Amino acid sequence: MDTGTHVVMGIAIGGLATLDPAVSSSPEMTQAAMIGVLVGSQAPDFDTVLKLRNNSSYIRHHRGVTHSIPFLFIWPTVITLFLYWLIPNLNLYNLWAWIFLAVFLHVFVDIFNAYGTKALAPFYSKWLALGIINIFDAFIFIAHIIGILFWRFGFPPGWTFLTMYGVIVLYYIWRIKAQRRVYHHVKSLHPDATHIFTSPTFKWSRWHVVVRTNSMMYVAESRANKINYFESYPFEPIPDDPIINAARKDKNLAAFLSFSPAYRWAVSIERHGYSVKFVDLRYRSKGHYPFVAIVRMDEDLRILSSYTGWIYNNASLRRKLETVAVE
């Protein structure tokens, strides 16, 4: 989910913690629990600092190790010990448990996005991306804001947020069923599909869809239970080709391929030599595929520049590649 949603989730979990007598009976515990769950609700995304390094590190590792099973326990332990150092005489077990809940819910809800996370690492290294809930879901965010306002105007926070989460659980069940209806509809149209990728949009009745068979790729949308097709392409696995193989040694393209399960690739001959471009078909926006990886090489297959990330026009891509080439 987006940062704002994780923040309001932290506040809500802090409100839920008041149902715990060990928290509500002690001002120090109440304060520590609120601070702890707010930090815990953000902690798995501390890897965002990788953006300061480069896009390839961010794409390859964001929602990776910091969302893994070991870190479900590492984050609450580190945060709890730090708070205990600041505020002695805390109930460490209860404090740790509430911070663990904040970290766990952060990772859990991220699984339902199309971006996904490596929540089962190190036991299962692939991305878990269910494609059911948008990264920013207005219903979930507004539900939290309403709960916070109720708390502000005197309603008991524990029962308020417990009721709110009951509603959100029902919302998740409804969205799961909606996504499964889309999946089965597409499967009925393409019984030979080997992969069907769905991505939610801001509109509940609209879903991005990518279908892969052994011979074709289809980019479509499901809108009001009707499938609208945008493009179709012959499915071409990445070949064992000298140009492609040289490009795949680049860290930006390697990061793209570690993340994207549905893409097209193309090789073009240019004045500098060759360009190898990959586009992720899951993120179609206004007829454009903004998530790309491109590698430029000379005639001897030496890498001149490369880039992976979100690009919405060719001018921006040229500037990115020129900047990398200068560096």
C-alpha cells in the first residue's frame, strides 16, 4: 500500500491497542505502543532509501528482504528494545506483540497489490502479487480517516477500529471474489492461457488484464464484466542471442527481469550500435507502457548506458540515458 495508508493503519492499530489492559492502564505503555506501531507500520518500507542509490537496487530489493519472514520478527524486536531504552519499565511482551501486528499487517496488505512482495522469503523467493487491491485504495484510506475522526470526537478507539477492520475484512472478501470472477471470465475466453495477470484500478468495476498463452500475449481490460482488448502480440520467449545475452548482463535489465512476469522485448539497430528494450505489459496507462528497461550498446556489445523505471515520454527516457552515459 502507499505510505499514507500505512500511516493511518499505524494510528488505527495504536487505537486497537487500547483494548489491551496492559496498554490502557499505563500512560507510558499507551505512549510507547502508539509510537511503536506507527514506526512498525512504516518499518518494512525503510528500504525506500535504496532510491538514493539507483533504480535497479530499488526495483530489485524494495519489498524484498525487509518484508521477509525474518524481518517480521526483527523489526518489532529492534523497535521494542529502542523504546525500552527510552522509556524503562514497559511491558515488553505486550509492546512487542502490538508492534509485531503493525509490521505483519503492513506486509500482509502489500501482498494484495499488483506490485507484490517477497513475504515468504527466504523459504520462497518469488514475488507474491495477488493483484486484488490497488496500491492506493480510497475505500480503505477513507475508512481509516473516518475511524480516526470518530476517535477524535470521543468514541472509544479500540471498539471503533475493531468495527472498522471488520468492515475492511468484508471489503477484502468482496474484492477477492470480484477478482476471481474476472479471472474465470478471462480463462473461459482463453482456456489455453498459461498465465493471467490482473491489476486493480481506482474504479472497482475496471481491471487491467494481461493474458499469456504458449503462442500469444493479450493486453486487455475488464470493465463492467466485459473484456475489451487493446493489443495482442506473438509470445516470444527471450532467445539465446548474443545481443540479448550481452544486454542481460546489465544491472538495470536484470532488476527489471527479476520483477516483471509479463513483458515484451525488442532489439533495434541504431547509430551507436544496438538498443534492447523491455516493457512491462501490466501497467498500461493511456495507451502507454511506462515501466521499462532499456540497454544501449555499441557495435562490440559494450554497454553504453541503461535505465529501468517509470517513463511517460521519450524525451524523459533520452535524458535518463544521457545522464547515465555521462556518469
